Amino acid sequence: MDVKERIKQLKMNREALSNEAYQIGKVMSQSEGEEKGMEKKFHARGLFQECFSDLSLEQFNKGVLELEAEGLVNLERLPGTEPFQFAYIMPTFVLFFIFEKELSFDPILDVEKVLKVIEEVNYINGSKLEEKSGLTVARVNRAVDALENYKFIKTYRCMGTEPFTFAYAYAEYLAL
């Protein structure tokens, strides 16, 4: 099975999200910007203000927690963030697959491009992968995370690889 079919088979349908979660996910996906080459980290208050006209505070908290439960975002919880139940919201690669129609790029094509580069060289670090794929750091990170999650590649991860989330990616196929 190719990567496109596997992702389409495993990704959830965005219609399965509540209205609140859908609205928040849509706002996040349309804010594709990267910070210092890395994935954008949304401050709870700032994201709420972007969604404010459509959602109450309670709906916002509920929607973000639903996105976390579905694996679409990761949350950073810190003390003193009331009335929010988290401080920061970070999108995962899955969010971009679910909201692909809202994007100016195709995240599945990114995954295919990154997989092709990794298959050609078998073992590659983040900067070389960025160079050979022509993608931004955040898009490389998302594609690598997806490929590893769906067991098309393996990665070696350690500290000090910023802005990449991995040290090396390699094509070691696992049993599907």
C-alpha cells in the first residue's frame, strides 16, 4: 500500500469533529506560519481571540481538548493559565491532513516527496532533507512525523537537533 492510501485510510474525517473543534482546527490550519523555521505554537489567549466571535470560553476550552483527544494538537499546560485549561497549543501533522482543503499546499504530497528523498539515500539528516525536498523545516518535520507514525520510516531522535524534531531519518520498512 502506498503512503497516500495509508494516510487516507487512517486519518479521521473532519466531519467527525464537533463544531467547536472544527472551527479551532480551521483557524489553526489557515495560520500556516512558522516561527524560526519551526511549527507555530499558538498561545491560548491569542488563538481564543482569533476564534472569539464564534466561540465562548467554555466552547473554546472544550474544542481544544477535543482536538487534543483526537491527536490533532499537543497542549502545553502551565500553572496560572486560567481561564484556559492550557497555555499553548501546537498542531500535529494530523491537523494538516484533516484540514488539507484549507491549505495552500498539499501535506500528502509533502509526505510523498520526503519519502522519495529518504528512499533514494536511505539515511539522511534534517538539513539535507530540507535541501533535497525543497520544503520548509516545519513541513519536513510534519512529513517525517507522519511517515514514522505510519511506519514507512524510522528516525533517530535526540536533543540538539533544532529546528528539526529528529537527528536522522532512514528507510527501514516495518511490517505493515
